[in-house]
Amino acid sequence: MATRHEITKKFAREYARANRAEKGAMLDALVETTGWTRDHARRAIRVAAARKGAARDVQRRPRPKKYSYDALIVLQEVWRLSGQPSGKYLAAVMDDTLERLVRFGELGKVAPRVRPEVLDELRSMSAATIDRYLKPHKDAAYPSALSGTKPSHILRSSIPTRTSMDEPITVPGFLELDTVAHCGHTLKGEFLRTLTATDPLTGWTMLRSIRNNAFLHVHGALEWITAQAPVPVAGVDFDNGSEFINWGVIAWCDDHDIPVTRARPYQHNDNAHVEQRNGDWVRKHAFRYRYETEAELALLNDLWALVMARKNHLLPCVKATGWTTTKAGRKKRIYDPPRTPYQRLLDAGVLDEKIRSRLETEHAALNPAKVTRAINKIQNQLIDLAAARTRGTRPAA
């Protein structure tokens, strides 16, 4: 063991100065000498380098930036105007987004920097590079929210369960449903809720805010969703909340010949698609404030119309297609290339001509920057209303 420590100490000094090819040769030699696996040899070199007397004082020359400062500034503006997506999704729609922003003249704020070579730089950026360049400008700090789901024992035993281990959905129109409580810091009293419906196959998602979880309001949201869905609803899946597992909702599904399934209690991965939309669509855009009034209800539904236009038409998503195994023997998910829900609907070939024509017209008219400005305007109104409520309930000094 002492000999191995000496060998790794020697390699650590050279490893810090070596290039990629030289590092690979050193690892091969160390593996052959010690009998370690390649991963263990790499870890041993890192440990040796961290010990006193190794290569702690050796610093590699920083890699020069590949992209210009102008490209970074324009990238920040494109990212902001397109709704602040992750690099994986922004890279997938970079060509389309740049074409729209240039066509609608929305890059005027950075117009002096928008040159053909700068646009070419943006188109050539990888997803990882986009994330690395935008890291200082991303705000990923969202506090945890309260849950308004109350387990319902009514009808539970008669509704079949659908788990994350079941066969994947292969037909568009199957919807995962869930509600988000806009309760702020307390579940006391009455507050607004948003019903989220997402198609796991295409990613197409619909949002509708309602007064509360009474059947009257849930029924109205379900009627709206079935009317707005681009394809007929082929089935619904929800959690064990009492807003769904009740005689009224089950009877409504029976009247519409819609099969019903439910997730297992406390197993959020069973309906992971709608849970992801709750965070990325609802919480990210409506924040975690408390909303109660009719004015806030109208604002939320106006906001969802814009969010649905941006997310369904302009921003891509990925879909898990299987599993693979890494070199270390660990299971790893495989995803398909990022595509927008709109593109996935077209690829499915299930749209009738009337709906297809309507969606194509809506898609062609979308201006990413205009949509973002409208979303920001409504968000500012919601912030002002939430702040006014806070001031109104603050105790007097």
C-alpha cells in the first residue's frame, strides 16, 4: 500500500500538468501497475494531489473563451425573451427563436451587437455551454410550497392504480391531472387553485385556475380542458386528492366515456409529468403567493393563456424512451431529442384539419418577446396584489 501511495503521488504531480491524452496514458499505466479500476485510479490521483507536497501549487492556464463578449450579451437577451429555458431546451430551438426575434425586430436592445457572425456563434453553442455562460443570470432559488392534497378514501378501492413502472402511454390524449394551491404560507381559509392537465406522450399542457376545489369549479375546469384539448381525451390519471376522487368527478368521467386511473399515495413519480409542470409552469410563473379574489383569478387565467402559448409552441421538452448502462454499471435514463409539444402533436398525425390549421396559424403569429412582456406585466400585477394583501394584514406597530 505504501508503494501504491508513492506511485500515485508521483503521478499526481505530472497529472496536474498533463493534457487529456497524457492523462489517459498515465491512468492506463497506473491501472496496469496496481490492478485498480480506472475510476479508482483517477480518484487515488485526486486524493494524492490534495495531500500536502503534491501538485497543489500547480495551476493550469485558464482555457480561453471560445465565444465573444457580444455573443454572451445577445445570448442573455435571447434567453430572457424566450422565457429563461435551460440550455438543453434553448439550444434545441435556437434557430427558430433567433429567426422570430430578428423577424419581429425584438433584439433592438442589443442591436449594435447583433451581427451575422454573432448569430452564427449562438447557433453553434451547445446546451452545456449555454448553461455555463448563463449561470450567473439564473435564479433557481424557489422555497418549498405547502401541499393541499387530502387523501380521500371514497371510491379509492374501486379505481385502478397506474404506476411509474407500467407500460408507457402510446396514444395522445391521455391526461395526468393535478391541482396547485395558491395558499401562500398557510392552508387556512379559501384560496385559488390551478388545475394542470398534461399529456405525457406529447407534453401538451393546459392550465386553468378555479375558485376552490368544490365540484362546481372542478367540473367547469374539466369541461374547459376537454373543449381546449387538441385531441379527444382518452383517459385521465390523478392523485388521491378529494377534489378528484369523489362521486361527481367519477360520474362526469363516466358520462364522457373517459377511463380513470389514480396514482399510489405518496408516490409522486407515478404522475411525474404533471408534477414537473406544477413546478416549471405554475410555480415558476405565478410564484408562491396567496391569491383569493376574482381579479386575481382573471389575471391567473390570462397568464396561463400566455404560458401555454410559449411552452406548448416555442419551448421544447424531452421524453424518456428507455434505459442504458454506464461504464460503471449504473442505470441511466435515455431521452429523445428535445421537441416542442406542438411538434410532437404534428408528428403524431392525429390532428384533424380544422384544429391543425388553427394551431398552425397560432404558431406562426407568436412573437417570443411580446409573449414575455405580456407575462411580465401580469406577474407584476400579481406581485402588487400580493404585496397589498401583506400590508393589509400586517399588525399595527
